[in-house]
Amino acid sequence: REDAMTPGGRGIGAKRKRQDGDVLSIQIESQDVRSGVAKEFKEAHPYRHCVLKDVCDEKLLRSVRKEIITNLKATFKETDIYKVLQTGDLANLDGLDKDSLGQLPQLKRLRDVLYSKEFRGFVESVTGCGELIDKTDCSCNIYPQGGHLLCHDDVIGTRKVSYILYLTDPEREWESEDGGALALYDCIGHPNDEKKKLPLPDFHPVKRILPTWNTMAMFAVLPGKSFHDIEEVVVSDKPRLSISGWWHGEKPPEGSEKATLNQILAKKDVDEESAVAKLDRVDPFVKFPSAVHAEGWLSADDISHLARFINPEYLVRGSVERIAEKFVDESHIQLYKFLNDDLVGHISRYIKERDQAEGMFKSEIPKYTSGIGDSWTMRGPTHKQRFLESAGDGENNVLVKLKTDCFGSLAFQKLVSCMTKVALNSGRASVRRFRPGLDYTLAHSGVETAGYQLDATLCMVEDSEQWGLGEVGGYDCYMVNDTEAKGPNNASAEVYSEAAEDDDETVTLPATRNCLNLVLCNEGVMRFTKYISATAPGSRWDIMNEYEITPDDDEEDGDNKD
């Protein structure tokens, strides 16, 4: 018979080809397919990437999706950079017992095909990335409403090519307004970086790739170039499910010192010659004519000046002494209802009018340019922070006027010294706005305190329980940078979250309306402001005052943990 005489379907490798054919819909051996994908990949902007459509057999992928939802356990993870549900590494499927593995047969088949020699050969061919090694590195990720992953370049260890295979609901098309897009960033220079040694991501992405069912986004891992994020999922009933991972080479990619992870963890800036490395600082500290150390109490003129702005309860000596006692013991405190009612009403009208005019109450990701203008400018770099800062003269900005007239006064500095029992040597201040669906700061070496420092941050948000619960972000977090002890390296993605998850010295302060946060920081403390969810009830506005201080003798002995 003909089928018994012809070699088709028989011989070495035939079983593998049949298995691949059962799993894949895309013809990875087709030269036309390879040429088309390679062309798309090479010519793509802002860096090499492509999107493969109809990657897998439809029936099989539906089975994989069902197995993941029914039989895999995902762990909720949240740090400064992400909020996601994630399974363990699918490389560990090989270690499961027979019964457990029997619940995930199609998932294992798919994983084996994606990391097979044949599929790696396809990836090598279309990306031109060089030889890929036999290493499995992938997991299932679920981004529910509020889930996100902020800007980074994916460079860790020997990663060469990143991919995301989308398993979103096949019965419901993913829409642009649902969020959850893979957003790609172009690199920009900075006028102070004449040598162009340290590339930076732009403030906003130049391309968005929707998580469409049975498509695969694939891009080259390029140090300091392959910047991307995953937009927040804003829809409530369409989780963004995917299998994502990496194909690895033998060695780390050239230029790994420019990787965002190394920039975040390094004790020293990667490019110390570049002024760009200092962009995460607001302004240099301004030294006071003499150290501000309020011995005794405020003068009548001091109280008269501060009474124009501050709740009178905080201008009573007994109240301030009780605050100081608690602060000395705990090194941080939140002072609620700090400003007087008249001033709070004025500020509230100012911020509400702007949030309403710019559509900040719609529970959707706003335009990246929202709020820019009228003295408000964007601050970056995006792989470390994004927010608006006002550098105006205060004529049309009540917050800038408050920064100058109240927080910039000697009377306020004396009050802070009374509340904290420390001497203030120098200071700086900034007025910031964190827009929902857009803004954040990350913990990194650039915000690490070089010596003893006191933060006095006035926070203004719309009065809502959502802020206090932390579900919409906006909280300030302080933690010790212990990467020197652990060794700053790029061997594991978990380095991003070690400090936040493992450190028992972490202090978290929720965004609270009309609240002054006082925090005393030892050398080596980092801070971040958590990404503001698109579902937040408006922007977070603040006036951040930072002071270099002279610690008391007890603090120099190391008793202060914060």
C-alpha cells in the first residue's frame, strides 16, 4: 500500500513533527513564514519585535487555558514595579508526580514545543539572535483589574528573546480601552548627556500591542533599549492571562551594565560621567545659613505666621511635645488634618477642577500628556519614575504658593525640628502630581539616602476609603537597600522584589487627605510611591520636603531602624 511504502510520517524525528503539528498552527518550517516574520522583526520600531498570529491549534490552546484556570495555583505578587498573579516556573512541571502532571497534559505539550530544538531554531532564524540554549524559563501570568508591570528592559542573566503567548478569553475580543497592552518605549537622549552613554526610555510608549487570543508578542532583549511595560488592566471581568518567558543564550548580552535592573540596584550610577544619572533628584539640597534646631518653643511671630496655614492643634506646645515623643520612639508619624479647613477647601477646589477637566475620574488610562502645561512638567526617567512637577511661581498654583510661603519659612522648619528633635542643616522641596493610570516612583539607588535625612511630605487626595486600603496605590514605602549585602546581580528576576517582600523594616504610609508624613531615614534607605491605579478617585498631589539633618547621639549608635 502507498502509505506503507512512502517515508512520510515515518523515520527519525517524525514523531516530534507530528507532535509539533498537533500543537502549532503556525508553519515554523515554512521558508515563506520565516522570511515574513524575520522582515517584520528586523524592521520593527522602536526595537526589534514581531507579533505572531494563530500560533497554536485552536482546540489545544483552549484546553491549555482550561487546565491553567482549573488546575494551576497562582500566587498574588505586588511590589513597586508590578501587581500580578503568577504561577511557578513551568520548568518545574517535570518534577510533578504522575497524578498532578496528568491534570496538565496539554500545557506540558505546549511548553515542550515552545522550548523544543525545532521552535528554538525558528526563533533563531527570525530574530537573528544567535544560538539559544536548552533552558526552560516561563510561567503563567494573570493580570486582573488593577494588574500592571511598569517600565523595564527585561535584561536579567542570559535572556535573549522575550515572548508572551496570550490566552485571554477567546469568546471576548480584547479592546484597547480594556488596558493591559504591551507598551513599547523608544529611547531618548538628554541635553546633559553629551556622550550618549546611558539611554533612557521616553515618557510615553510609541506602540501598544493588545493581548489578543492566540497571538504571541516576541522581542529582542536589549540592555538599555528594550523598554516596555504592561498597562494596567482596567476592565473588571476580563483577566489578562498569558504564558510568558524567555529563550536564553550562553552568555549575558553585551552591554548588560546598562540594564535597568543594574541601574536600579547599583550602589553607584552606571555612568557616573553622565548628568542623566542625576535626573531622579529634584534639586540639590540648599544649605541653611545655620542649623535649624528649635530649643524650647516657637516665638509668637512664628505661631502667628504658621496659623495662616496650619491646623491650630499642631501649634500647641503640649500637642507638639506628644508628637515628638512618639516620633523619637518610632521614627515616623502621620499628622492628620494638618492644614486648616479654609486652606484645605481652597486646595481641594484647585485639584478637583483639574482632575475633572482632564478626565481623571473615568477609571481609564488617561492621555500621557494630561496635566502638562501651566508650569507642570513631566519628570522621569520612566524606568525609575514618572510624575508631574510644578516649578511655577505660585501665582496660579495654590500648592506652589503653599510650598513657598509655609513650608519654605523658617517658622515651619523650627516647627518640624520641635516635632522630630533633630537639627535641620539643609533642605529642598518639590510640588508633585501623580496621575491615576500613569504615575509612580520606583525604589532604586538614585533615591537612596546618602546620610541621615528627614522627609516631611504633605499629601492631598480626594477623601476616600480606597486610598487607605492601598488597593489603588499611591502609598509611600520606605525600605532598607540591602543589595550590597546580597550582591547586586542580574541573575534573578526576584531581585526586583526581595527588599520589599523580605525586609521587616519596611514602613508603608497610605495616601491620606491633608496629612503630613514625617519619616526619619538612616543612610541607605530607599523610598517609592506606588503606581496610582486608573480606578483611583483622582490624582495624588503632594509637597515633598527633604532635609539633611544632624542626628542625636542615640541615632548615630544605630538605634533608629528607619
